[in-house]
Amino acid sequence: MKRKSPHFDDPESKRLWKLAQQRANVKRNLTMYVIINVVLILIWVKQQGFPLRFDNFWPGWVLFGWGIALIFNFRSAYGMDLKAQTNEEYRRLREEQQRASEA
């Protein structure tokens, strides 16, 4: 059953709730990434036999592709949001402009 998000009246609380959800998703996705990729590597080791030869390391494709997706997921959840950075820079420039016009 999917949980409903609480009702918030102010935009800052809504933004923080969304950020909390994103960070929880990152943790869950990272856990699944580790578990599933460990299983895939174990399957590869069993299939490969010893001595290990890495010329046919097929789990690497999964590690690579899913890893890129995790990087973007992490980036959006932990403060590297381009929109927020742009808004912050705009706010700073407006403050500088107001101080310059007051002087």
C-alpha cells in the first residue's frame, strides 16, 4: 500500500518532504544495487570457475548502467539541484544589485 504524503500549507515543508522522500529512495536503491550486484557477481564466479578471467565480466555492464542512474539519483537528492542553485544565485545577484543601488 502506498503511503499518502502529509498535507503541508507552506512550500518549504512540501519541499523538505519531497527531499526526504528522495533521500529515502536513494538509500533503498543503493541497498538494492549492492544486493543484486553481489548476487550477479556470485553467479558470474560460479559460471566462470577458477582461475577467474575478467575478459567476460558481464556483471560489469549492470554495475556501470545502474551506477550511472544511482549517481543522478544521488545528485538530485543531496543538494546538487540545478534549479535550486540557480534560484540561490539569482537571489544573491538581486541582493548585490539592491545594495549597489542603495549606496
